Amino acid sequence: MVSRENRVIAACVVAALVLSLLLGALTQLDDRVLLAVLLGVGVLAPLAVNGYLDDLRPE
């Protein structure tokens, strides 16, 4: 069974890849901006979402 954390991470990684590829193809953004989007959505967002969801769960 896949845990909630793994589902959140997988969804964010897929969203980050799709968003970065679309932004790279449709805009003239600098590569550093695309890398920031990739890291922000793919790494920082799942950390924040999982942290928030962990705080909601009573221990």
C-alpha cells in the first residue's frame, strides 16, 4: 500500500515536471526560473503539504 506521503510526493513531482516542461515550451523564461519552479513544486511543496497534513493528524 502506498502511503499518503508518497502519494503527495509523487503528485508534486509529476506536477513539477509538467509545469516546468510547459513553461519551458510556452514561455521565454530563463533556465534558472524553470529550475526554481521545478525545485519549488517538486521538493518544497511536498515538504510543506506533508508537514501541514502531519500537523492535522492527532497523535
